[in-house]
Amino acid sequence: MSFYTRKGDDGTTGLLGEGRVAKYHARIEALGTLDESSAALGAARASTRDPRCGPLLLEAQRDLYRLMAEVGALPDNANQFHFDAKRIEWLEKETDALSKTVEMPKEFILPGDTASGAALSLARAVVRRAERRVVELFDAKEITNPALQQYLNRLSSLLFVLELIENQTAGKETTKAKE
């Protein structure tokens, strides 16, 4: 088995269903950024110290995998890859529970107090970019499920709380943006 197919040598890539689009197509840009988001969550997961973080990040990575399937599907088969809006409720429940265990900063913060906190902050920034790409597809009516952008919005909130938890677990005070 080969690790390459040569099908993309012409500058196109396939979607879920019949059809190919240019590798710079907005849908492929969204998929690539979602893929980066999952990789960033994986990097953060590999460095977390608090035992609550790793399992949540792994579950979010699996959600991103399902979310990517709907983004990568063509309109005629998108329903078979429909992302479940109940996953938003899961994120909200987890974020709410965790936020009760840390003090929320009253000011903007800077990442970098711990390696895991910085990894989570970077993951949050990549997820926010993925959200912008998905919103662009939604606004262009290329995708129709609002749960996709809502999930990404909530995921960035969870990542922020996890950053604070990681800093707290390491005994570090989170650095404020202003002195």
C-alpha cells in the first residue's frame, strides 16, 4: 500500500461524495484549519498535567473529526454526516463545571505561564480561526448546520478554562496583559 495516490497532483482534492475542488477552495481551507485544530488539541493533550484535561481534549478531538466529516461532505450527502447539536450541551456542561474550580481573570491574560497552558492557548487561537472559516462557509450557504460554528465557539471557551486550570495545577499565577 502506498501513502500517496497522486490524485491531488493536479491541485484538486476530493470531498465526501462525488466531486473534487481546488485545494485552495474555502471548504478545504476550513477542513485544513479544523485538522490543525485537532493537532493543536493533541499537542495540548500530550502536555497537560491536570487529570481532567486529557480526556476532555480527546473527546473534543473526536468531535472535531465528526465535525470535519460534515464540512467535507457535499450537500447531497451531508445529512449522513450530520453533527449532533447535543455536543454543544456537553461542552457547556463541562465548561460550566470546570469554571467553578478556577478564578476567572478580570483582565486580558498572556499565554506562557506553563507549557500546557500555552499549548491550550495556541489551540484556542487555531479553533477560533477554524470557527471563522466555518462561519464563512455557513454564510456562503455551503454548509447549513449552525451547530458546527456554535460548537467551535464553545470549544474555544473550554480551552480558555483549561488553560487557567493548567496554570493553577502547576501553581502558577496567570500573567495579566497589562502591568
